[in-house]
Amino acid sequence: MSEASASASRVEEQAEILRRLEEDIIFGRLAPGSRLVEDSLMARYGATRHFIRQALVQLERTGVVRREKNIGATVCSYSAEEVRQIYEVREMLTRQAVLMIALPAPAELIMRLKAIQADYARHAEAGDLRGIHETNDAFHIALFSACGNPYLVRSLQDYMGLTLPMRAKNLADREGLRLSLRQHDIMIELLQGTDSWALAQINIDHMQSSKADYLARTASIAGRTQLGLVD
């Protein structure tokens, strides 16, 4: 193997380790607050210590992993109050962006959202969690971009990233996924009308299931910890 081929192979391997670790976190296989011990992760993914450390650094930058002195790396977790505060900001940004979309929306936007929604439904049917996550985000970014303010869209993307560990697990749940698909269809229908407030509200309602799910999961983990049932 040439040096260039070997280098490309290492990059691909690093990317794969990062993808697998991120998926295990955001889809709840590694619970909020779990310690991320390098030796355990090396065994889990069959990876070198260097690749594991690089993956942890990358995920720390995106806010999925937290590093603390004398504790090491853990899956980022938030208190109930922090979750509420984060979602308050995301909801305000979302409402503002959606209210700025001129209705009825252009036919091009409707066609684009319908195409993404079709991909979303196909990934849902196949149980492809990565595809579900990526097409869900693509749908919302395309919708928000219609507000015409790229700085507002960028802020929304930041908060979508911040809430990723809170919301992605809900998409792995069949009922949560069915609700998400139905609400996307309603959004597309409302974009073709003139009721901006109804469109804004369905976008706000769309967030509530994942927020409630994360709060319930963290409360359950906290209760089990108090009873000594988890490390």
C-alpha cells in the first residue's frame, strides 16, 4: 500500500470510529453521564488509543462529550433546568425564523421539503438511524433557511447541535418517529397556506416530545444512581 493510500485508510478509519461513537451516544446506547473509559472504548470499537482520543476530542468540540478534571470524559448530560433553558432559546429562535417565512411558500421549497420527507420516510421504514437523523436535520435546515436570515439559521443550527443528544434518541423510538413524520407533513401543508402562527406553533410542538423524553431518561438515571443501581 502506498503512503497516500495508507493515509487515506487511516482517515477513513478515524471517521468510522467517530461516527460509531457519536451514534452510540446520540441514540442512547451510552447514557447521559456515562464515563467514556479509553480502554473500554478501544475494546468496543477495535480501535487504537490514538483514534479513540481523537474521537473524544472531536465530540467534546461539538458538545456531545464533556471532560472534567479527575473524572475524565463522560457523555454530556444536562440538568432538568439546563434542558428547559436550552429549549427556551431554541424555541424562541425557531418561532422567529418560522414567522419570517413568507407564505404561501415558494413551490421550489415545497418540492424540496417533500423530497427530503420522502427520504426521511424511507430511512424510517428501513430503520436506518443515521439516515433518519441526517434527513430530519436536513428538513428543518431547509425550512428555516426560507426565513432569509443566514445568521438566524446558523444560530438555530448551533442549538440543533447542542440538543442533539437530547432529541436523537427519540427518533429511534417508533412512536416518536411516527409523530415526527406526521408533524413534518403538517408543516409542508401549512407552508402552502397563510397561517404563519399555526406553522410556528407546530414547529414548537415538534420539539416537545424529545425534550420530555430526555427529561424522563435523566430523571430515571438520577433515581437509579441514588439507589446505587448504576455506577
